[in-house]
Amino acid sequence: MNSHPRFSGRTLLPLLLPACLGWLASPAHAAAPTSRDLAAWLQPDRTQQATLAPDGHHLAYTVHEEELTMIVIIDVDDPTKKAVLPVGRDVVIRDSRDHEKSPMRVPFFRWVGPGRLVFAAEMPSLDEVDVRRVHEPANVTVVYAVDADGRHLMKLADEENLVLLFPLPDGSTERLPRQPRVIDLAADVQDSILVEAVRPALGSGSADPSLYGRVATGLFRINVRTGQRQVLHEQDVNGRLLYDRNGQARIEIWDPIDRAGQSFISLPSPGRRASKELDKLFGDAVTPANYLGTRTFPVGFDYDPDILYLASNAGRDTYGLYALDLRTAKRTALAVEHPAFDLAGFETSGSLPALVFDQKQRRLVGVRVAGLEPAAQWLDPELAGLQATLDGKFPGRSVQLIDWDDSRTRFLVFASSVGDPGRYYLYHRAENRLVQIVRRAPAVDPDQTNAATTFAFDTPEGVHLTGYLTVPKTPLKTQPPLLVWCHDGPWDRDAPGFNHDAQMFAAMGFFVLQVNYRGSAGFGTRFREALRESLDGIPVADIRAAITWVEARYNVDRKRVALLGQGFGGYLALRALQLYPDDFRCAVAINAPTDLEQWSRKPESWREAIDRGEVANSTMKQTQDFMINFGPGQSGPLAQRGLLVPSFAEQGMGALDAAPSTNGDPDPVSGTQPDAAGTAAAPATAGGRGGPPPPPFPPEYVNFASELRRWYFGHDKARLAALSPAQHPELFTKPVLLLQDPYDAGGEAGVSSALRSALSKAGNPPEYLEISGEFTRGLPKARLQAWTKVQEFMMISLYDFDVKIGIPKVQK
Amino acid sequence: MSPLRLPLCLLAIAGLAAGRGQAAEDAPAPDRFVELPPLMVAEQVNGPPWRYVEIPGLEVLSRCRDGTTLHLVEEMYRLQQLLAVMLPPDLQAKRAVPDTAVLYSEESKPVVAQEVVADLLRDGKDAGGESRRSSRGVGYRSMPNLRLTDRDATSAFFILEEGGFAQAQLALTPDYIRYAIKSRTPSPPAWFVEGFVDLYDAGDFERNPITLSPVEWVSAAETKNLKRDPDYPRSLLPLAEFFSSPGPGADAALWRGQAALFLRWAMEGDDHPRQPALWKFVARASAEPVTEEVFRECFGLGYVDAQERMSDYLSNAVLGTLRLKPGKLAALPRLTPRPATDLEIARIKGDLERLEIGWVKPRFPQLVPKYAEQARRTLMRAYDKGERDPRLQAVIGLCECDAGNDAGARKFLEAAVQGGVVRPRASYELARLRYAEAQKAPDAPGGRLSAAQATSVLQPLVTAWRQPPALLEMYALTADVWARSVPAFTRKNLAMLDEGVAYFPRNAPLIYQAAWLNARQGFKPEAEALIVRGLKVGTDPAFQTRFEQLRVNLAAMAQPAAAP
């Protein structure tokens, strides 16, 4: 027996890693960061929102520090006058595994009038909720208003005062609390906001198919100075409601809780008929088949309640934004389009933040564009000019106009970049002066920040790829390794802006490459749908092309390339490692599906027989016809023809005419009067009135994302098996680390463990770390724990520490 | 104890140490000081003897006690070394001619000549400094010290109250710091000059390390707010705007504060990692227009990145001190003042008195003859005794030039240059006189100078060219001579003008001269580059027109525009 037994580097890693890293850190390079160093990158942003009062005299922003969320209001003309309002402390969500505290959120933060700030405080729930199952806690939201001087703090809405009173057979009433959600300012009534209250309708969980999944939805108009509430609408709906700016429910959006998918139903409102044309325009349903194809959907109303804004990719590659005049059922001249980026996602959120309105002038003034960096297309020439001026003052930064006063002399500006978390400035236009108000993340030391940049290039095959590259400021080696970070998807993308995690990995000494591979969302239909040609081959080819591009321009160590991905990105990381073991040294997969066949193996329901393609084709045809044939010719978005996928039959609905509504009665529901307490009485029937008829078949709750995936991936078991990492454990010749949340909401836990089992059976067990929901929620301790494990894994895998005790060395 | 202020060393010594506080209280606010004529000290037969002492870069002529003189010299030597800690010698003015200082003891009661006082009283001039009452009840105050500068040298006098001076702490005045930076060629930009002056002014040089007190930002109130609240909003000028501004604009306090903040930020940090970048940047900003690219090449940061760091640093700068370790200062060689020679007295004191003429001329024109007479008297006393030292003759020649007596100056300047004097301005003045003479009788056709005439003029200019500081007029005269001579020079010769343009990068006339000469000689790329530069610098419409016309001519390779 050898008197000096060899030990695996992995076994000794905890003891030897510091020594190994120290070895790497030659005098010319930095020492590896400690956990404390890494933790600094993962701290939540101190300030996430800021808003300027319409008179320009006050400005408010949120602050999170030392586990406390606060709101700060300053007098712009005398910043010594400053009010600080503690809003809430971080709390541990009940039943959380790691007991890490979650910060509260401020989902609404706006001035309502010159001197009154309204904000919603959303606290993670302390209720008995099994967050391991629902993943996201049931949050508790309270809406407040406060004066500019910090006085007269008033609770406007909470679950108690938006309570639904349900009459019981014994004559008593049951109080059913509902969480508030601020929709917007009320356009027609001064000093008022619109607040929606939602809870599952009574009987929504019963076996009665007509009640299944229905939601008791109320809309309240609340005066922010008096607190007086008025019920504008009460209805049980199967999904959500889209309101106009006066608080009238105009469109009901059915969530795709059953196989019929998502539908849009035009609702009547006082003085307005329901629009059957609108129903036709939006089609019968959103199905997995048409979800990714040609669609038109509503995104919000103008101050003119007869102008509805639409997102559509009909006849073009990227989503543009348009407007429909409901009086004439014709499109207006508005057409906001971008040749490279979608101006809307697929989701019908009901209020698209991309639309920017001027409160004073009561009109749409611009559209925000989520390109490689945040940008805006201004419809207002004055704002366009101002944007150019400010861009000139911040070369290398993305400048966002957040707010402005009514006189347009003071502008709240946020300047940031992919390498800078950003800071808020107030621009005094008359004096051409910028005043820095607050930094978004002061914990991030600019001198330690790693340079980060966007990139765009065309591959030799002519594919236009974009992404982000973060360059280590203090590399451990002269030729730093490259970490390829694959985003989740496939219908997702790398988000613009400062990336804390990428910075942290760069601080570990990696170049960090993020590629928007084909299949990513936001870059048009062709780019997104190109993935279907090969679920793994196309994105992996793009990743390799990006690596080649980086290698030609940066001093990366091509022999040390690691992969990391989450969800579908984790799948890609694994596949890339399987397909190109000579290109990559290791892979980390987080909550990744590893067996596509198993992932898609869900029992088909009784509605499987429905011809999805027929429904999809019908929907796409009618929306395309409408967008092409209606409205002034010069506003048409339709320069492009011939979408690649999916194709559809030539059986369109033709042009829509402005046909009279079949229901011209005013909506009796909207006339509901509040009781003395401002609470609402439950509708007499669970189905409500004015809504669509209940679905004719017993519903089956399905996860639309899962359904979409199944449809997208297809049913060819052999093909899916061939594409599945877990089916080919023998292809793994390089180390793998699996990070898995057993309660992952995506439902991939089982399929991730498939690979773990397969590799173990093959005698090549992967590294494994169980993570928790705290990781998914982005809580810093959970992420640090996971990333520290990744760091250890990477260091061993990339540098092949083959260690005798006390004598660390690197093997090529 | 707060330090005293030395202008070049020459300082506000009226009332040292103990007496100084009271004097400061009694004195009017600085902006209300009335400039007064300097002392005009006649040689007193029975006065204390002149003593002479010299250190590198400084000659001192003193009528103080040796202890006082040495204390002053040592302090000046120390302060110069400490200045070099903050400001690299490369960014300070270089002069081949040592500075001179004339020290008087307060005890010897030097006075302004009675006839000067009488003149002042007649004209009803006010006075400051050491207040006295005249017989007519009109107050005046003699000037206690003054630094006077020529284009190639500085000279100063001051009156020391010897009783308290031995313990006095001295400091270089902002005026001297400004001069030391601005007179460097090429001249650093205004933001550096003013920023550094403020930075220096905040320094405590009696402590080791040098300690710069916390920054005062824009106003006392703003500073207080920033100290209290690190989130207090702050406004900085965009760096592109700041670096391109010729000086403080509408918001002078902000501009000035930002100038000091930028320098302080660049000098901050353990081991001062940004300092080399700063000096490199200042050197480049002195010689060429500042762009973000230049900034990035020096600091590795873009404008916005740097501005954000400065903004963040501001919260620390208003609270904390900046410490600069001077390292080990060079020891002053052991000095022993000795009796001054007649030559030294005449040369140093005479040069001072010569410069006083220039100071008096715009302020008290009626006194010019008296000051000129005094200077001549001092200078000629040694000359008449047979002294023919080139330096003395150079001063006499310059004195005559300053008095407008070119004819009288010529022989002294010729002799001085012939004797190898290190006095750039004397060489220039001689060239100027020779040029004027040659122009009266040009030997070459077309009213041009012959090669011999040109050489005669250029020869002293070449001498001056080798001696710092660079003189704008020397380059201008060289170009002028070439322009009006039979062209017999090469591109290599013209490189001398390239140097001139590099030293005076914002001087449109010189750039035009250089461009014109290059164009005439057919050096097209060089001419074009100079035209481009001139168009950027010469914002005056007339110059714009001239440069554009020159460009047209150059494009056609026709005869260039009329000689400048």
C-alpha cells in the first residue's frame, strides 16, 4: 500500500480549495473572492422605485436596508425636508425550508395629485400556506396614501375593507377577505385610484363545472384623501378583467385553465355595447397551437375609453402596438413597431407597462422597448428630443424617462447599463442640470464592478445573435475561463440590465456569456420558432457560435468552458456537454428537465380529440385579416409576409364590419352601489351577469405552460428520448452538477432526478445539491449557498485539482 | 497655528505669528485691498549689509539676520518639495533662470521713497498694508511683499518681521501655486489650475503625511447637508461639459468645487492608484482637446463611470481627510549666507526694480520714471564699476527694452548673448531688435530677408529655444522670420514650430503661421493637420476664414494665402 495515499480533490475540496485558489492567484491576479465578497453581489437593490410628483416639487423613492423597507419623500427644492416612512420588515415565510427572510415589495408607487403619494405594500404571507407546494406565498397587500410631508398616512385598502359579504342560509353573512391590487389612477375622478379585489369565488373549487375556477372580482374607486370607497364592478369571472381608465370592465380574459385556452369577451359598459367584433378579432381561444403564432390581443385602454391598444404580430415578424377605435371598429393610425424587438410578450397582462401615458395631457406619449438595453420609442417629439439630450449626457448608459412634472420642466431619469445597476437623477430642464437623487444599489462598488457589455453579431450561417458578456475585473488566471449561462426557456430571454448573478460569477474569475439563442422570446417570430427545427441542436449551435465570437475578441481560455443553465437552459447545458464533450469541461443544471419524454408524458384529456390546428388556424386567420385589412393603409404593419410557422388553412373570417352589438343594455353590475362600509355584496349567482356562459364540459385544470410544452415538443417518444440527457448517461464524460428544488413549481423535479438516477446507475453519480424555494425567489442566502457550491464544482472541474495532501497543483 | 502664505515664496508676512491674527482681523476683506506701489528702497549707506545665499532654483539677497534668511530659505525648500508631492515637477513651470528674492528686515524700516509717497498723497491715492498717518491725515500702507514675474523669471521682495519669523509656519499662496501651474508649457486647463489651487489651499503641510482637510462642496450649507445625509442629492456637471469649459460659467461654485473634487478623487485611495492616470490626463489635456477617449485611455473609465464615482466619493470627501505621504524629503545642503557682491546686489535687486516698473506702469503711470531711474541706478552702479557679467548686462538690456529704449538695450543684449547668458527673454529681445533692423534693409529680392539676415535673427532664437520656459513670442518671431525670408529651410526646421504648437496648442495665430509655412513649403499633410487643429481652436470668425482660405489654397496647391 502506498504510504502516501492519493485523495480525490473533491473529497478534500473544502479543506484545499483556499489553497488551490491561492495557487491560482498569481501576483498579477486577484485572490478568489470569499463568501462574503460573493454575498455582496447578491444583496437586494436598495432602491427599486422612484416617482416624481406632478407638480415637480416632491419626489419619493423606496429604500430597503437592514431588513426594513422604507419610503423616502424629499422636497426637491429643499432636500433637507425629507420624510422617511418605515413600511415593513422582512419576514420569514411560514414553512420556508431555510427560514430566510423575504423582503416586502411595493407593487404600486405613484403620486395621485401633487401632494399625495399612494403605494401598495405587499408582505410575504404569514398565513398557513404550504409554500413548498404553491411555491409563491400568498402575499398580503395593503394600499396606503400619505402626504408629501410624510403626514396623514392612511390605509386605503386591505383584505378586510375589500371584504366580500356572502349571505348564508341562516341570514347571517360570511366575510370573505380579498387582496387589493391597484390598477391605476381613476381618469375621470380626481384624487382617486382604481383597486381590484380578487378571491376565488364561492364554489369555484366544487365539482360543479359551471363554477370551477371562477374568481370573485371587484373593482373599487377609492379617494386617496378621504379613503372613501365606491364599488364600480363586481363579477365572478373565469379569468381576469381588463378595465378602461374610468374603471369600467370592458374585456373579460379567460385564463387557459381548461383546454379551450384563453378567450377574450367584450363586456357591455354604461353607454357602450359589447363588441362582437372585438370577440372575433381576438378569436375564440388561445391554444398551445396558436399561442406562439400570429396573435392579436388587448393590452390596455386609452384615456379615451373607446380607444383600445392592441399588440399584434399579424403580418410581421415582431409584435407591434396598435390602437383600435371601438366606435368604428377600425384601427387608428397608431403603429408602433420595432424591426428587431417585440414590443409585447405573449401574455395578456391586462395593463402593459410598455405603454407610457402623460397624465396631464391624457394621452399615450411613448412605448418602452425591451431591447438589449431598456429604451423607448417616443411618440411625443418633445420627449424624443429630451431623450436625445439626456442620452448625450450619459454616454454608455441607457437613460429612461421615468416621470415628469405637469409643466415638463423636471424629469425623473434612471440611468443604468448592463454593467451599472443605475441611479436616479432629476433633470432640471431650464437649467440643463442633473441632480443625482439616489443609487439603486449602493452596495455594489463601482470600482469592483466587472465590465459588462451587450453584443450582437451574425454567425457565418447568417443568424443574428445577441447577448451579454461580463468580463472579470480581477481574473484568477491570465486567460480566464468562460462560463456560458443559458437562460430558461425556450420562450424566455436574458433580461436587459444589470445582472447581479453574472457579476458574482465574474467576480469568481469567469467571463460570463449569456446568449439569446434561437428560441428566445422578444426577437420576433422567426427567431423564436427557429428552435423547432432542432430543440437542442439549434440553441447549442448558437451557443457555440457565440463562444467562437467571444474567443476571437477576448482572451478567454477556450479549454476551460463551463455551462450553467436553469430550467430549459439547464437542459441545454446538459445537452451541450453531451454533444460536444471536447468543447466543455462541465455543466451545472438547475431545475432542469432531463427526460423530455417523461416531461411531456401527461395523460391526454377528453378534449384531446379537438383539432387544435383547426382552432389555431381559425384564430390566426381572422386576426391577420383584421390587422391587414382595417385601418388607414399607411399605418399597416404588414410589410412582411409568409410566417414560417405555424401555417394555417385558407379559411379566414374576412374583414370585420362594425356590426351592432346583440346586447345593447347597460351593464347592471357596474351600477352596483356600495354599502355603508364600502364593501360589496356578492353577486346573486356565482356566474355573475354579463359574462360568457360557463364552459359546457367538466373542466380539467391544466398547466398551460405544460400543455404548450407538450404540444411544442410533440409526441414522438423516440425523438424525445433521443433528445433527453437522462436517456443517454453514457454520453456524459465530464462532470455534472444538478441543483434541484424538489418542490419546483415547474414540475421538473421528477425529470431532473431521472438524470441523477441514470448517472448513478451508470457508475458516474453527479454532484448534487438540493435547493429550496428561497433560491427561486432570489433570496440572497439561498443563492449564495447554491453559487458557492457551483464555485467549488467549477474550480475542481475546470482546473482538475489532483491533489496530494498539502501539495496542490493544476493539471492541464 | 495657521500657516502663513508665501507668494513664491514671497509671502504675506506683515505681522507674523502672534501679531498676525490681529492684523487679519483689522485688515479689510481681500477683495477690498488696493494695489499699491512696491517699496522703492534706496541704498542706505549705513544700512545693514546685503547677504547672499543660493539653493537650486533660488537666489536670495537679504538684509535680514542670517538666521531669519536661512529659516525662510529652508521653509521654501521644504515647501517646494512638498509641492512636488502633490504636483509632479513635470506639471510645474520650468525656468532656466533661478528665481530671485530680496529680503528686507522690518527692523531696517524700509520705506517707500518720500517723493513717491508725496506723489501718492498728491493724487489722493488710498493705501493699505502697514497703516500710517501722513501729515495731511491721509492713510496709506506700504506693500509688504510682492512677487513679480517676467516671461522667463520671477523676482520677489518681502519684508520680514524678524522677531516672530523664526517660528512662523509658511505656506505657498494660491497665487503662487496658480502661477507655478499656469506658466507651465503647455499650460494646463483651467479646471486643473483652479482645482489644484483649492486642493492645495486645503492642505496642512506641517503634518506628515500632508493632510488635506475635508472638501467644502459648493457652499457651507450644501457641505453640511452632505455630511448629515449621505443620500443628500448632489449635482455634478457632465464631464464632457466640464472638461471642455474654458473656465467657470454660470455656476462657478459648482465648477470650482467639481474641479477640486475631481483632483481629490483622482488622488484618493491607498497608494493613490489613480494618480498616474491623473498626471497623464492633465498632461494630455494641456496639449490637446479633451475627449472621452482620451479620458478613457488614461483612467480606463468612461465619463459617466468616472462621474458616478466622483458623486459617490463626494459623501466621503466632505467628511474625511486625504493624506499624502511625502516620503523622505531631500535634506537641504548646509547653507552659509555670505556677503553679497556688488554684482549680485545690482543684478538681483536691479532686476526686481526693473520688474517693478512693469507693475507700476498700469497702476501709477506717473511713478514710472522714478522707478525706472531707481532700477537704472542700481544696475549701472555695478556696471560702472566695470562689472560685465552677461546676466547683469541682460538685465540692463531688458530694463531698457521695458523702458522702450530699444536702441539703448541693443549693446547690452548683444554682449549678454555673446557671453552665453541663460536668459531666454534677453535672447528673444535681441532677435527682435535684429529683425527690426533687417526689415528696414532686406537683402533679398521682393523685400525678403537674405539667408544671412535670417540667420542673424534666428541665431539668438535658437539660443532661447534651448532654455526653458518656452516663449510664445520666440516661436512667433521664428515663424515670422521664415515667412519673410528666402525659403531655405526644411521640414526638420519646421519641427521647431511643431513644438511651439504643442506648447501653445490653443494659440490660433501661431497655428496659422505654422500651417502657412508648411503649406508654402509643400508639406501638405502637416499643413492640413494644422488647419484642422486651427479650426478647432480659432473660434474667432476671422481666423476661421483664414484657415478655410488656407485649406482651399492648399487643396489647389496654389500659392498660400498672404503671409501672416
